[in-house]
Amino acid sequence: MIKHIFSDMDGTLLQSNCKISENNVKTIKDSQIPFTLVSARSPLEMIETIDSLDLREPQIAFNGGLIFQQTARGKKVLQESPISLDGIKQVLSVLKKEFPDVSCSLYDLDHWYIEKIDKGIEYEAQVCDFDPIIVDFVSLLKQADLKIFKIMLISFDAQEMKMLNEKLKQLNEADLNVTQSAENYLEITDHLAKKSRGVQYIQELESLAKEDLAAFGDGYNDLVMLEQVGTPIVMDNALPGVKDYAKFVTKDNDHDGLAYGIQTYLTTK
């Protein structure tokens, strides 16, 4: 019997319009199985979905860089792994010297920071429920209490994305986790920020076995999460190779694949 479900958001729980369907909401609630979002998103980008599902369990943001619980008094941080200042500076240096046209964003607990509006920012703003703050990154990073949890890079050039990915993964001494979460998105977090770590935190908190856990995903940053659970379920729209990690493959995210997966593989008698 499955006792906890973990789910990626974009490309999995959410439709292509970045909204959750009524069927997914109803099915998750009707299952009465504790449900945790495990996303590369910031908490602010998760709140609408958390409220729609009435989630009170711990939630996982920034690919595992932050575990938090939404309460009546706001966000309660349970565990956090911000990126080191040195790591952020190394990434920004690479971008400035070799990839000046790549769109770059920084995220702390409550804000989305950018230095300029470009094609990538305009693209991201279409699916965000809050606006970016335009700042000078050098000045921003001088703030003593600043905690940056994610650097998000956007490129619509496949070759540029490939080169960028390879270059940043060479920054081993910076203790960074570099993951391509979607075709145009590269996300950098602290090396401890992994979706599997967030799953493990909740697994230990609730004293659950691997067989008690199920997870839904579609991207490369979901692989460690899928390996962490007994029932990994992958969306039909998954990136190449991700289905190799599935116990079951469900419908795509625009046809309520998550609801279908719960009804077909998790709650049938």
C-alpha cells in the first residue's frame, strides 16, 4: 500500500499551461494519500498549487534545496541548502565571459532577481505569478544575510545549452548541482540540493519504507527521486531516457496522466 506520493510539477502534475486540472485535484484529494510537491520551482511559484490541493505536508522546492511547510503563519523552513557565494560568483563569471546571451535569474526564499529583461525572462514571466526584481547582481551578492537557492539559466539554442551544461559541470570545486530540467532550462543549486534528499527527509520523518513511496516525474532532475521510491511512474511526455527509470508509464501531463496513474497503479484493489 502506498503511503506517500511525491510529484514533480512542470510537465507532470501541471498541464502545458502551467495549471493543475480539476481532475488531478479531485483524484489527489480522493486518494487521501499524503502528497508532496517536489519541484525546481521556488515556494512562491508553488503556493497556488499547494492551496488548490490543501496540502499541509512538507513540500520540496529548488530541487531539494529547500524543504518547507505552508502554515497559517506562512512558510516554515524545515531544511535548507543555499548555494555558496563562491559558487554563485563562479557561475556568473562563466556566463559573463563565455555565454553573455544566456538568460540568468537568481532566487532566494521570496524573490526572483534578474539584471535585465530578455527573451528568456519574458518567456518565464508568462508562467509566473510574481514579477522579477531588476538588480545589479554584484551589489545584491554583497548583502550579508542573502541566501540564494537557485540560479536559473534559459537558452533557446540547443547547442549553446549543451555547451553551457558541460562547462558548468566542470566547476566541481564550487559544490554545485547542475541539472537540465527541461529543453530550454538549466538549473544550478547547491550540491546537497537533490530531489532524492528531500524524499529521504520525509521518508525518515514518517518512518516509511521505500515500498511505501510512489513518485511521478518527467525530467532528468526527477531521476534521483524516481530511484528513491518503490513505485516510480513516468509521464508519457517525459524527456528521452527518463522512461527507462519507470515501473509504470502513464498518460501525458495534458491528459491528466497523474490522475490516471493514481487511479490505475496506486489505488486499485
